[in-house]
Amino acid sequence: MRVALLGGGTVGAEVARILLANSADLAARVGEPLELAGVAVRDRKRDRPGIPADLITDDPEALVNRPDSDVVVELIGGIEPARSLILSAMSHGSSIVTANKALLASHGAELNEAADRARVDLFYEASVAGGVPLLLPLRQSLGGDRIRRVLGIVNGTTNYILTKMGEEGMGYEEALSRAQALGFAEADPTADVEGFDAAAKAAIIATLAFHTRVTIDDVHREGITGITAADMSAARRMGFVVKLLAVAELTDDEAGLVVRVHPAMVPHSHPLASVRDAFNAVFIEAEAAGEVMFYGAGAGGQPTASAVLGDIVSAARNRTTGSRPGWTRPYAGLEIRPISMVRTRYTLILDVLDRPGVLASVAGSFATHDVSIQTVRQDQRDGGAVLVIRTHLARESDLAATVENLRELDCVEQVVGVMRVEGEEGS
Ligand SMILES: NC(=O)c1ccc[n+]([C@@H]2O[C@H](COP(=O)([O-])OP(=O)(O)OC[C@H]3O[C@@H](n4cnc5c(N)ncnc54)[C@H](OP(=O)(O)O)[C@@H]3O)[C@@H](O)[C@H]2O)c1
């Protein structure tokens, strides 16, 4: 079994190292030796310890076009040339393993159809939660169940930042700088902090969990840059933590699907609340299995290489035995609905004047838009009061209208924070 590696960076170098170091075990598991046929990189001159120099090439097309590659492993990232290289490898009959979330979330349908036509495997376990096994359990172990909802912490950078803000009282900028200093965040953190990375992963999860084609463009996305110390301290006082969640769920009529990424308050009692620092976890609510959670390292060379190696073993084993697992087809074709259809609980923080009648005016705004209040807490502040209001389940569109109305009230000086609450009983 010849394995061609496209990319020898953070993940690719670890995959090459493990392939070479564990060759005897891998051969026994696959049923045939796995031979590293080559490693394509951009800069051939760079020192790459552990990878034999004669395996390095800067010509990925030539590596992919070799007729004797059984498994092509794409670890370059981005859309092009990764997409063309994968399609070309498939047309030569190679099975594909990739960790490329951006590509899967935008061109997943094209790649799956091409794999189907070429009758080769396409595996991408590492694309969602690094070293955490998730996609294979979704495709196979839970393949006979009906999934109702998936809640995921799938971006380690933002989880690290939010953990530092929540536990150590850091501001957003300070927590981001700490994450950058420790290598948990890129110099340009936009893809992580604005939720693009999590949205790509949400699209991949939703496609597999709900048997419906979902792309990153279908995902409602909000990042964490607007989260304030006030949001954090209100959450803490009420027994919640703030997490950036990727949520995919059936609508009440079960004919639609809403996929969203946004910060949310999660109660301490929920298993996702204990997922700290750069860790990832995905919590699944299935009809028969009930609640299932997958937890672990969502990124990093070694954990991600573990998931890639698992896919290589599966793909190589399928070739030695002549079998294929079959595809998760998007047969359900659920309608992708807008976030305005979703019903969630909310917490609002308002700076208000400290005078009689304020509570009545504020409560009136909620009632006018059919949003029912669960609790109200009032604290003093210099020159006024702070109201922390929790709602019962409310539609996103009704809540938005309420907030608009509150902003127009004379007694409301500022709407300081509005955050969804997820993971509570009944929500
Ligand atoms: N890093 C993680 O923790 C992680 C986690 C989950 C998923 N992933 C995914 O895994 C993939 C790889 O990530 P990474 O962190 O390993 O990236 P990386 O460190 O930037 O490595 C990219 C590799 O691709 C090579 N490359 C780039 N453009 C090329 C081209 N046109 N032709 C040939 N080679 C090219 C680079 O060559 P040079 O070495 O010469 O620059 C480098 O070896 C991405 O899709 C990423 O989203 C990464």
C-alpha cells in the first residue's frame, strides 16, 4: 500500500513520522505494509528531520499522477490546489484522506460525488475536531439512530480565550495575546475569533448528522469579539460559563435544520461547561442513544495526525479487502431554516435609570413581543442600576424585536449584553 503525502507541515510531518516509526504495527493492522511514496511540500530545501530527503518533492501533481499511489493524503489546506489535486488523485483511482475543513465545508458535495464515481474512499476525520473521533462514530456507530441535536465546542482558540476571560477575569484582548504567545492563536486570529473555522466544522457535522447537504454559507455565524467583562461576570454569578458553540438541530416540525455558531451561556451542570482551555468536545442528542459526548485535543500536530492515520488505516484496509464502507448520502434533504426560526432562552444585561416605573416599562417591552421573563436581578451601579433578565424559550425574531424596543426606551441607557442560553433542561 503506497501512501502519498501532500503537505509536510504541522500535521503532515507528524503523519510521516508515525507512518515510518510504527510501520510494523500498521502493516499488521492493514494486512499489507504501508509505504510512504513521497511527501510534497512548497519549499524542498527546508530541513525536515525524520523525513528521508529522497521522498521530498515540490511537485505535488507528479506525486498525485503516479498510477501506483493507493492512498493520497491531502494536508496542504485551503481550496486550491488542494481541490484539484484530490480530484486528480481520485481520477487515478487513489483513495483520499484529508483534514481540510475549509475544502469540505465548501466543496464537500463535489468531492463526495467524485469519490462515488471513482469508487474510492474519501475520509476526513481530522477536519472537525483534530484528534477527537467524531465523524466515524457519526457515520457508523450512530448510523442507525436519529440525531436531534448536536452541540459542539470545535474551536480550541476561542475556547482557550473564553476560559481565560471567565476564570481569570482577563479582558478579550489580554486573553487573545496570551493565546497568541502560547501558539493557540494565529497572528491573524480572524478565522477563529469570528467563528469561520467553527462554521466550517458545523457544516461538516450537520451534513453527516442530518443526512442533508450543508455548506458553510448555510451556517449562521457570530464570533466572540463582542463578549464583554459584563457578560462574563453576569454568567459567572448565575452559574454559567460562556462558550462558542456550534449547534445543528432539527426544527420542531422535524422538516428543517438550523445550523449556527455563536457564543452562548452554558450551565455549570452541563458536560460541555467542563471543557476548558484549548480542548474540544461534541455533545450529541440522539433519539435512541440519548446523550453522547466526544472529548479531546481538537488540534496540534500529533492529535490531528492520529485521526489522519486512523483514516489511512481504514482506507488501506478497504483496499486490501476490496471493500468500501459506502457513503453517507444526503438523502434526507432537510430544508435549511434561518436562525430567526430558532427558540432559545436568553440573558439580557441592561444599564437602566434607577427610578420608579423602570421595571414595568422594561417588562412591557418583553410582553409586547411575546417574550416571557423567567428571572430578573437588579444590582446598583454608579448613577443607575443594572438589570440581568433571563427569559423562557423565545423565538430569535421576537427577542430581536424586544431588544430594538428596549433601545428606544428612555429608561434604558444601554443594552450591555444579549446572549443565548444553551444546554439547560428543556432548552
Ligand atoms: N494544525 C492543526 O492543528 C490542524 C488541526 C486540524 C486540521 N488541520 C488541517 O490540516 C491541514 C494542514 O494543516 P497544517 O497545520 O499541517 O498546515 P501547515 O503547517 O501550514 O502545512 C502545510 C504544508 O503544505 C505544504 N504546501 C502548501 N502549499 C503547497 C503547494 N502548493 N504545493 C505543495 N505543498 C504545499 C507546505 O509546504 P512548506 O512546508 O514547504 O511550507 C506545508 O508542508 C489543513 O487543512 C488544516 O486545516 C490542521
